[in-house]
Amino acid sequence: MNTDTYDQLAINTERLGDALNYLRENSTCDIITYGEEAIGIELPSSVELKIEQTDPWVRGDTAQGGTKPAKLETGLQVQVPLFLNSGDTVKVDTRSGDYLERVSN
């Protein structure tokens, strides 16, 4: 939706590709158009997403490199530090898909 005019624009999900992994409901992004047709979106360089599921840290796990897989609220899988838990919010780079930092709740 255009936040100035409240006009609705439809975009085919196939055109969004991996960008869907970084979009939450009510997210703001720039829409790329060709004429009157929306053909894609431009994401911010990073987004904040909540960790939906990750295994708890177990003492001695640092032998594996100090990271563990986490599933974020959009379904995206990223490697996060061992101290993070389900429910924490993290900043993720939309260009590489890498974990950047923990966000204070």
C-alpha cells in the first residue's frame, strides 16, 4: 500500500523471490514499478526479525564455532551466536542473509 495515497498495489510473489524472507506484515519498503505495474521491491539494508525457534545453548557447544541455526518469524534460517534464544529479536543483513546483531527488546 502506498503510505501517502493509501492506494493498493499487487505484486506477484514470484517476482519477490528471496525478499519474502525479510518481509513482515506492516513492513515498509520501496516498490519498483514499470509504468503502472509493480515489478519488485527494494529492501532496506537490514531488518529486525524475531527468533521463532532455536535450540538452547549447552555448555561445551563452542567446539562447533560458537553459532547455531535459528528459524526466524518469516521462515528464514540464519546462524546466530549461542547465547541467543527463541523470542529474541535480531538484525539481519538483507543482502547476504547474515546475522548482524541482537536487538534490545
